[in-house]
Amino acid sequence: MAKKKTNTQNKKKQVNTDNVIGLHSEVTAQPITETLETNYMPYAMSTNVSRAFPEIDGFKPSHRKLLYTMYKMGLLKGDRQKSANIVGQTMKLNPHGDAAIYETMVRLATGNEALLAPFVESKGNFGKYYSGDLSYAASRYTEAKLSPICAEIFKDIDKDPVDFIDSYDGAMKEPRLLPTTFPNILVSANKGIGVAMASDICGFNLNEVCTATMHFLENPDCDLLEYMPMPDFSTGGEIIYRREEMERIIETGLGSFQIRSRWRWIPAERIIEVYEIPYTTKTDVIIDRIVKLSKEGKVREIADIRDETDLSGLRIAIDLKRGVDPEKLMAKLYRITTLQDSFSCNFNVLVDGYPRVMGVRQILHEWVVWRVQSTRRRVNFDLGKKSERLHLLHGLEAILLDIDKAIAIIRGTKLEAEVVPNLMRGFDIDETQAEFVAELKLRNINEEYILNRTKDIAKLEGEIAELEEILSSEENIKKVISDELAAVNKKYVMPRRTGRIEPSDVIEVSLEPEVEEYPVTIMLSREGYLKKMTDRVLRKAAELKYKDGDEPFIEFPSANTHELLVFTNKSQVYKCKVAAFEDTKSAQLGSYLATDLEMDPDESVIWVIDPENYKADALFIFENGRAVRVALAGYVTKTNRKRLKNAIYGGSKLLYAQVLKEDRDIALVSSDYRLMNFNTSLLKTKTTTNTQGVQAFTAKKGRVITTVSTTEEVLGAGVSAEKFTAQSLPCAGALMKDDDMPSLFD
């Protein structure tokens, strides 16, 4: 029975599997491009448009919802309220949670110091933008209201300057944009990371932006750098000013520039006080970096570093050791820490709902186009209201001719619904005017009241004429915008915080550690072990140690501050500093170059020379009889490259290399015991390092070079070398006789 039950279960499982297979068989294939277009692209655009990037008014949706909620709460002129209450009210427009809303408020607050023109006037601990350690307090402890400059953000918002849209739940209306009277998009720094694109907008000084915009309204081709020469940041600092960089940002919205900290030297305390830092970094990042460099031994001049930032402002205190030059130390710290940093601009702004990367000039153009439209709507609103008021006053003026008649008409009308039609017929006025007259209070139906009201007719007619004049041309509307910018400039004076420094005033220092200079002797063994011997060790050393089977190969004088060129059998040259090798004791084998220079597995050292200042030439002799004279300047590199490929002739084995400070005689001995002596003046200097040079010793019948030396060393002192000396190249030399053979050929 148990077995039967198991079979039944298996059968049921099979049926279920068939059903699953049937479901899967109904799935239809869809091209990945179609999937991305229908599923991913709407999400991506929603993220970029609804969250990440600012629009032409300079605000992201989260900023706009918060500020508008505070405006509706009466916080432009009223007293501060608890931040928690403001956050709660904002959630009616912003569904992304209280934490996100409060973080938005913190960034806009005066206490956080993230913006040049903060929009939220704060009370309590809102943290500091330039510090990762000084975090903000919870919303229940802080208070806030709108800053005075928000009067320019919401100016005439009730006069239909912008569109209003439904909130996310349809319960409220909110502005799609805020009618800013100045180009806030260029004043408030903004950073956004969207899907497949990003935005990074630096802030500019409010007064400079307003001035530049006024000149732009007059002449769109004006030199904007004359009025707003460079960005301005709430954290101060100094911009290393290069006009070509700023011109690129003005015209394209892309580019980068360097900004550095400001500091002062306090000699009495031997302290460097950093009081302004780049907008792109934070105090804790700087301090952690310097501490790490100190532990690694790369910055030895600092005794202590502290973050002394408090209510009075930013302060990083750096205690120096005795004898340290503060100017040179700061120049060094600028190079290796974010005390000097780069700001990369990417002015990606939403225009009509689509992201566009624009330069400052294009942004001003789009802002002016939008502001002209906004101003026209506002003026039209005023014109409509004043025209409506004038129309009513004309109706009131009509009853001035016979107030008793108006009273009689009202008293003599039996039905309430007939009052307005009877007044229309009695005074030849329209329904709107008659309705206005009918609604007058009994106490106001007197000649004095009516005369006082009708006095406004002439004034309204003048105002209406002015509004119609403004609407008659776009230039007149631009004049209104310019006047508003001038008013902002006068009312909100904001001194520039970020200074300017010329590139010529920047102190350049080398990051290379200071190297002690002293003479050394370089020794290379046959198997590639390098010894760096000081004179003291050489004098005391009775015998130098070598690996079994190894022996001395090359020896030459050098200095601890020099470089070495290491040639290998792969036609490569490795550049290394003498100081990088430790001084070798007599009992040590030395440094194995193949390992220390990270050579390829089948690569080996064949020669080492000291190029000193790279101003001389190098002589290379190859086994096939070729001689090469190369300018050492060809081995100079601008970057810190350690390996040069194809840096020497690779057609034959290198037998000899020597730095030529002056011409000299060289003797070559062949495998068939021929000797050829020549002067290096016969060789022309080549600039290409891998040149094959010239054939110095005639190659014939398998002849190769076996020895490179001098004639005296080969033949011995006192033997004439005249018959072996070459007058031109190539040369076959002369066969050495038995009595010419030195002991090494015996």
C-alpha cells in the first residue's frame, strides 16, 4: 500500500510539473531594446526629472515643495516654527518621507552654510556642510522660517506668474516652478546624480549674477566674465584663476577648475590655521588624509593636527616641528590632500521637462525667456484686476448722477431677483456693475463715499496705460526684469567669499622625498645582482660576497642622487634611482634587479650605466660588430615612467655600454683574432634610442665580436696600435700575430 501511495504522489507531482511547463510555454520573447524602452526608460526619466536635476528656477522638486509649504504656513514674515511641524506639513506635497524632507531643509538652512544665499533661517544645530563630524540635530529640537530673500522667490506668486499642478494625491495645488526674480539657478550650488547622467552646478555671487544678467538683457553677446569672473562658494577658499577654463564653463557648462584652502601662520604657537577649505571636501576628510600620510612617513613635518571647528567657524590647527617652512609644507599638502581640490562643472538643467547641458550664457538665455513669460503673465493678471476694478468704478460713477434714483429703484422693486436688471436699465450699466452697486452697504450709499471711490478712476486709468505699455513690447518687459534685478542687487548685498589667485603665484614643490647626496660605487654581477657601496664600506671590505657561480661584471662611480639605466635582453630599459637601493654591506649579495624592477620571467640584465644629467651620449657595441652612439636625452621622460620599450637596438647581443663625456679610442677583438681600433668621433650621434647605428667591424664568415676594451689592455703597454687603427667605418681591422696575442688569448 505504501508503494502504491508513493506512485500516486509521484503522479501528482508530474501533473504539477506539466502545469508549470504549460505556463512557461505561454511566455513570449521580447527584444531587450523594447524592454528597456517600455520598462526602464520611464523610470529613468522620472528619476531625472522628478528628483535629480534642478529646473530653470534653480530648485529641485524637493526644495520647491518644502519652501512652498513654509510659504503657505506664513513663515515668510511669521515667527519660527519647529522643524518637525514643517516637515509634517511638507509631507502633504512630498511623499518621500520625513528624513528626506528634513535633510533638504538642513541643506537650505543658514546654519548649515551649504548655500551662498540660504532660503531657510534656522535656529539650533543644523550641522555644517564642511564637516562630516558635525551632524545636525533631530527635527524636534530645531526651528526654522523662511529667509528674507525668499520674498524674491515668491514675489507675486498669487498673480498667476507660474502654472500650478496637482499634488501627488490630487488634494492640493503646488507651483510647477517658483517665480524667482533673479537667476537662482546660477546662485545656488546644486548637485544631482540621475540615471545615466549627472549634474554639478557651482554657485556664483548673487550681486555679480544680477549685474551680469542686466548686461545680458541689453546685449546677449556681452563678456559675462567681466561681470561674473568666476564661481563663488559658501566655504570660501581661493580659485586658481585661468581665464580659458572659465570661458569654457561660460560657453559650454563643462570644465573644471582648482580651488584651494586659505590659511594663516601663527608664529608664536608654530601653528598653521586653515580657516577656509574647498567646497568639494570636508574637514574630517582632510585630517584623516594628513594623519595617514604622516603614519606612512610621507609627511614628517607635522607634530599634531586637530579639528578645532566651533561656533566661531571652521578651524584646522596644524602643529609644525621646528625648522619647518610653513609655505613649503602647505604647498606640499596642496599637492597630496584635498586642501586643494578640483571642481568639475556639468551644468545639466531641466528646460521644459528635458535635461540639457548648457553654458552660463545659454542658462541666462533660457532664464530670460522663462522670466519674460512669467512677467507677462503677472502683468496681464494685474491688468485684468485693474481693468475689472475700473469697470466697477465706472458703474459706481454712473449712480453718482442720481443716488436718489438708485434708492428708488431698489425700494420700488418687489422681487430681489429684479434689483440687478432694474439697475441695469435705470443707469445703462452691465450686470457686473449693477451687481456691485446692489451689494453696497446702506451706510455707503452717500455722495462722499461714492466720490472718494471714483477718485481712483484716473489713477487706475494711468496704471492700466502703464501696464499696457509694458505688454506692448518684449523690450519693455525686459526693462521690468532688469529693474527687479537692480532692486535685488541693492537690497541683498553679498560680499564675495571665494578669492582669486594667479597660477604664477602658486608655489610648486617636488613630492619626491629629499635624498641625501653622497658618492657611491655601483657594482653589477654577471647574474644581475647590484651592489651600492659607499667609500667607507669599500675601504673596510676585505672581500665582497657573491653567489656561488657568480662573479663581478661592471663597476663604475655614481652618486646617491643619480639615476641608473638598466638594459635587458628584451631591448628594454628600466629607469631606477640609486637612492631606491639600500647601501650594501660587504657580506651582502646586493639587490637582485630582475626582482626589484619586476622584470618579465625570461628577462635578464645585460648592462647598467649612470646617465647623470642626460646631457652626454651613450656608446653601445653589439656582438655583430655594430656600434651605436645615442644621445642620452632620448631616455628623458616627462612622466615618471619606469620602463621604456624598444629602447635599444635588438638585432644583436649588447657587449658593451659606456657614457661618452668626450671621444675616446675603442678596441674590438673578433672571434678570428682580428683587432680593430677606432675613435668614437667616427660615430654620429643619433636621437632615436633603438637605432641600429653603423657597422664598425666588418662582419664576414661568421665573425663576431668577443672583446671590447682599449688597445693597451688588449696588446699591452708600449705596443703600437697604428696598423689596427681604422680611419673610417666599417673596418676589418688586422690579424694579430703570435707576439701580439695577449695573455687572455693564450
